[in-house]
Amino acid sequence: MNFAFVSGNPALDLAATVGSRRDTPDDALATPGDLERWVAECDELPDRVTADAAGFESALALREAIYQLALDRVLGRPFDQDSLEVVNNAAAEPPPAIELSDAGLHTSGDLPAVLSQIARSGIAALADPQACLKECGRSDCTRIYLDRSRGARRTWCGMEECGNRVKAAAYRARKRASST
């Protein structure tokens, strides 16, 4: 399975591993191995971590807390206190180690360090008063993303998946309307 990293922030991308939260949730992280693959595919995180059952549950708890806080921010309501506690506790752990060499930047760390980095990334986005967080405009997508477009006009989490679907559906509707 390939994961989508279109939210503009690793914490929001983690939260987006559950699709269609309003209808039938589709969880892309069903096993610790799925989490290990997600971390390996995320550019800002170490490429190799292992997840046991307890670490996996911690990651899922962090994911849900981040989603709740991001949704609170989008809807303009106060942050959920339990979610704040989960995110702040994860952020208090030591972050991954970084090392610069001629080959470039290398990041290493265990799963708690990865979760700390994700929590810190989420905190940075959620605490930024200038950050424009939005929920995808496609009706069955619940991904929350950072809109960094000019004029904050971005409508979909990503053009490849959601934008193309919406535009194709609109095109088909126009074609049907013009042929009747």
C-alpha cells in the first residue's frame, strides 16, 4: 500500500491514515507493520523503525488526538483537553537524532522518538495562528491539510486523488446535462 503525503505536515498525514471518517472509516494502519511502512515512506522521519503492539497503540492514540485537535482548529472550537494531553506527552519524549554527512541528512530513532517528532510537528502547525487548516472539499474525504496556496484557495487535500475525482464528476454531470 502506498500512503498519501499531501497534508503539508507529517502529523496531519498521520491523522489522514483514516479515510472517510464520516461514513465508513477506512484505516490504512491496521497492523504494526503498516505503521512501520508509513514511517519509512514519510520523508521527515527515520526510514527504519519497529513497532510492537504497545507502540502501535500509542501511535493510534496520537493519530486520533492530532485529528481531534486539527478538527477543533478547523471548526474554531477550543481544543479537546484529553487530546492535548496525548499530544503534549508524546512531544515531551526525545526526538529522532539527525546527522549531516556528505551523503546528506540521516535521521534515526525508535518509535517513541518518531511519535515525538510527529507530535512536535502537529503542535507547530496547530499553534501557528497564520496556518490555514482546511478539511478537503470532496464530500467523503475527511483529510485536514495546510493550505499554503496563494489566497488560501486550495479546495482539495490533493489534486491526484480528490481534485481529479471532483472535477471528473462535475465534467460527467455537465455532459449528461448537455445531452438531455
